[in-house]
Amino acid sequence: MHRCLQLALLGAGKVAPNPMVGAVLVHNGSIIGEGYHQQFGQAHAEVNCINNVSEQNQALISKSTLYVSLEPCAHFGKTPPCADLIVTQKIPTIVIGCRDIYKEVAGKGIAKLVAAGVEVIIGILEEEAKEINKRFFTFHQLARPYIILKWAQSNDHKIAKADFSSVMISGAITNRLVHKWRSEEAAIMIGTKTALHDNPSLNTRLWPGNNPMRVLIDKNLQLTSSSNLLLPNTAATVIFNFKKSEESDGIIYKKTDSEQAMLPQVLHQLYLQNINSVLVEGGTKLLQSFIDAGLWDEASVITNEQLIIGEGIAAPVLKNETWIKTAKPGTDLIQYFKPHLTI
């Protein structure tokens, strides 16, 4: 099952809104096939695993045990049901990391296998299996994306100078890591001031991977046509505002009702678009609004311990946080947090 989880993670950033899944086929203690869900809309882990079995080992499939990190699907979606494939291949035993909670699967895959006489063992490395699909489970349980907050701050807890003039806070290694984080999420979100002062592209140019959907909170549509976020032929961009709902030059504008309703409406719209995770990168006001509303699942705080800004823009302040771990790439300190209360 550990190998299943390793394989599953290879699908990070490529299979959303589907879960990441790995599968391993074992005969007499030896792996004869393995696979993972590689791309949304393409073959699932079980299919790739069975297709990976060499021709000389085909006869062993019906005498093997299949390990899979998530309950096999039992419905026709983008691909046929994996539970049917397992039955057809006459695999006698399957070991499952955790149950699926998606309504079209939830227990139905297991029931189909049991009805066909397959021995089913459930709950092996269950918490680890749920953890790698925290985005998927949060999306379906809470009807909103999994929310990751991220910011970089100086050692005196400032994210920018007082006049918003440019200051490089995080180092080269951390910058590359941030682009890796971006490649793993379905969307990336910033507020108006960050867009105006930093003019970011919000892409993954420092890491090989998909560009996330770019989400901008620009209530009064202050962004100018020269903004990198409005350039054509780039990543999909959605702008939430108080003025209009339309699509223009590939940019989607979504009108929200009020300041109080902004975050719930934004998250609901992202949910309707099957965006199962969002990385909120700034600025302080937007990040703090998520914190104050208790709408966050994870936070990554980068601190340059050698930088003092002095008078500047204060960093957000977490509430009810639990420290998870610390990393130290170069001169930066990265602390990871989760809320006290998690699903």
C-alpha cells in the first residue's frame, strides 16, 4: 500500500477534480504490475496497473492480489467501471486503502466486488490514503475547494514595503518550490492590490507542470489592460467583482452581491466549476479575510530570517492554527500549519 500511495502522488496536479490513485498487483510477494491515474479523463490506476503486467505474467493476474489506494469506481464516467475490470480479470483479492465518498462510488465499488465473490480488505494505511486526497475529500464533504494559504514575510513580519515597492523576500530555491505548489493546485487566487503592484503572471514557469486557473478578486475592476493577468493565450482567468458577469477576450467576469457574500460566493462558483483546490497567495487583506472567516485548510508561511523591512505592510496573522512541520531551504524558513478543527 505504501507503493500505491507513492504512485498515486505522481498524478498531483494532473487528475483534478478526480482523486489521485495508485494500484499494485502482487503475486507470491512479487509485484507483477503497477500503475496510477495519470491524467484526468484517461485510464484509472487499476487499468494502468493491469495493462502494465507483462505478457509472460498474464496468467498470474487471476492468482494475484490487487492493492489500490482508493475504492474502485463502479459507474461509467469518463472511463468504464474499474470494479467490472477486476471481476472480469478474476482477481481473487483486493486490498483497499480507503473508501471513496463520491456519491457515484461510495461503497458501490466494494459491494460489486463482494457480490462477485472477490475478497475485499479495507482500511490499510487509511489515514495516509485520505491525506493524499485531502482536496478530493474536502471538495465533496464541504462543497468547496480545499484552501491553502501562502505568503512570504520578512523576519519582522512584513510582506512588502509601505509604498508597495518591490522587495525580494524568498530565495531562489523557495521560489521554485512555490511554483511546484502552484502546479499541484487547480486554482491560484490573489486580490486587487497584489495584482496592481506586483503584476504577476501566476504561472508555473519555474517548474514543469500545469498552470492553475487564475482567480482575481477585483471588486471595482481596477485592473488595466496591460496586466499580465489579462494577456491573451495564457492560463484561464476568472475575475470576481461587483460590476458585471460576462466573458470577454477569454477572461471570465463573475459578479458577486456584496462584501459580506464575496468569499462564500467565490468558493461556491469555484465548486460549481469543479475546482477542488485553491492556493491563496495574497495580499494581506485577502488572506486575513479567509483566516477570519475560518475558511482555510492549510497554510504555508515563508520567512526570510535575514531580512528586516521595517516600516511596511504587515503580514497576515493566523488564528486557531496547529503547527505541522518546518522546512529550511536556503535562508528561508517555511512553516506549515493546519486549523485546530479539521474534517
